[in-house]
Amino acid sequence: DITKVLSEADINVSRLFLDQSSVETNIFPLMDIGTLQQINNGGVAVNVWDRQTHTQHQLIFENAPSNGYYLRGNWTADFVHRRGLKKGDEIELQWDFNRARFNFRVV
């Protein structure tokens, strides 16, 4: 699992930044090789299941230029606005190997 306290950029730049070491330690070992290759070649569409609202959304998971990864696309509409997220909120993401999707929740 990755736990993250949201920054101002996560709220206002329409993408969620995820630390490289957290992703490579907690997410990549659970992903299949095809998905990993797509992440490194421009990004891959991934489903994100909101465990608290029981809704599924699609985001793009890709390399960030600054030692990390982004979840982008409808991040702002589907998560920030819909869930009323703000700077300082804590979220959790986990990769569900069996369903090939992220599970999301606000802590």
C-alpha cells in the first residue's frame, strides 16, 4: 500500500504524484510485465476503484520526469472535486493484482 498526504500540487495540477520508491516497492512487484512496459512507454490506462463510494474511474499511470509517477487524466474531476479532497488529506492506494486495478480510499 502507498499512503500519501496530498500536496497543493496534487490538488491543483490535475495529477497525483507518487514517489518512485513507494511505487517500485509496493506496486510494481504486483503488476504484470506488460503493464510495467506500458508505464515506461508513455503510460497505461488503469482502473481505480474507490472503496468508500463503490465507484470505478479510469486514470493514466505514467512516469513523471522527477523521480516518480503520475496518476493523471480525470484525477481532479473524479477524485479531488467529487470527494472534496484538499491539501493535507491522507489517501491510500493499493494495487489489486487479481482485478488489475488500484484500490483507493481516503484515510
